Amino acid sequence: MTTDSHVFASPPAGCAEDWTVPQAWGDYTAAEHATWVTLYERQMKVLEGRACPEYLAGLAALDLHGGGIPDFDKLNARLSALTGWQVVAVPGLVPESVFFDHLAERRFPAGRFIRRPDQLDYLQEPDIFHDVFGHVPMLCDPVFADYMVEYGRGGQRAAGLGQLEQLARLYWYTVEFGLLQTPQGLRICGAGIVSSATESVFALESPSPNRIGFELERVMRTRYRIDDFQQVYFVIPSLSELLRVTLQDFAPVYARLADQEALAIDAILPGDLVLQRGDQSHARLASPSAR
Ligand code: HBI
Ligand code: FE
């Protein structure tokens, strides 16, 4: 199976200075729209009772129904009215500096391509389903929308301090794979989980992964994997707490982290708030490739 690479080191032809491209919604084929519908319907079977209320409210507010690939012009009219955010089309994974610059300006870069039918279950690069179905509904929540702007600004600062790896872990364990504590129990807020039929169930119900209370420096030290289910999920107490910790000055945080080792993906520390000490049964079956 060829791996369509949508990872670019320099702007491919047709890209603007900021790496954006026209979505060209009219160019999507019926097969591409059908792929969106298949993915959407599959997700909606598992997300009731599993996705956090803020995500489900965003999905409804944007009217991201299963009719096909959303037209960003229509999507942005709704999204910008709610939190001032807009989605911009990019060819795929863009360099971190470009990504942070967009987030800091309330623009979410979404790959305009969609996975092929033989990639329904997994692809490593963010396609339009991962980015728009996974990430954009949470941007309707004012607190999370502000968190993402602060994250973008933090990324711009971290780039200058050489602390991108720690900040990428914060993104990974919150924006991509975060779980949220709610009065009804644990719910999914991470885009990487909410856009995956299998991980939506695994993250909440499997005995395999650790589930640990979110703590900023703990998360920033913890390695992650990009090729299989996570071996640890961090549980965020509330979106306002997530925003609060991101509003602080990270310089002292980076200073403390500078002389601390990165933590193994399945580590459990004495100070951890352990909600589940996983048996790592899933990971034992998979080839380890922690980052
Ligand atoms: N580019 N299009 C796109 N989407 C992402 O989610 C993305 C990216 N570039 C960098 C990136 N994410 C990660 O490095 C984050 O951890 C910042
Ligand atoms: Fe993502």
C-alpha cells in the first residue's frame, strides 16, 4: 500500500505564504464525499455517551451532518460567529512554526485531502476528517477556543526557547488524546480519539492504558506514540483548568523541565493521581515505538 505523504518540508505548488490553499470544495469527488459519510456515520455510532458535551454541542452547532465533506465557507460562517475561529485549508502536515502562527490568529489549519477507502481505519497524517470532524467542534467552546490561541502563542514562544518537544506533548495529551472529567464520568475531548472508532472505546473502557490526572509538567515530560493507541491518557479536570494552566508563564516550567528526564510512555510516578493502573495488555501485542 503506497503511503500518500502529506508531510511537507516546503510549501508545495499552489500554497500561499502561510501554507494555505483554496479548499476548492467543488473539486471533491463523489467517492471522497462518500468516504466522509462513511467515517461520520461510523463515529456517530460510538460517540453518544463517550464524547464530552462540549464536543457534541459543537458538532450540532456546526451542523456537521453526514452529508459529505463540509464546505469551509459555510462552516466558517457558523464557527466564526461562535468563537471567532475559522478553518483554513492546507495541503497536510505543516511545519510547527506555521501551525502555531495560525493557531495564535484563531485559524485552524485543516488538511484538505481525505483518506482513501483502504485507509479508513488508520492514517498517520491529519486528513480533513481528522482535522474537521476531530478538532473543529471543540473550537466552538469559548474556553477551549481560548486555550488553543494560548497554545499557539505558547508555541511561538517555545520555538524561540527550543522547548517544542515539551509543548508538542502538551498538545498531544490534551488536544489530540485528552480525556475530560465530567459529572457523568470520563468523556473524550481529544481529536485523535474522537475521530477514531476503535480508540473512542479503548480510551474510556480498556483495562490496558494508564489513566492519570492531568498535571502540566508531568504531561510535558511524558513520551507518546504516533502509531498505535496511547498507553496513557491524561484526565483533564475541566476546560477552564486547562486554560488556566496555559495562561501561566512557561519559562519557569521549562527551567524545571530542562534537567528532568523524559518519562517512558507507561511510567507511573509516586505523585500521580492514578485513575487506572493499566495492564498494558494492548501495548504488549504491538511493537513498541514510543516517542
Ligand atoms: N499541521 N496541518 C497540521 N495539523 C496538525 O495537527 C499539526 C500540524 N503541524 C504540527 C503539529 N500538528 C504538531 O507538531 C503539534 O504538536 C503542534
Ligand atoms: Fe490533530
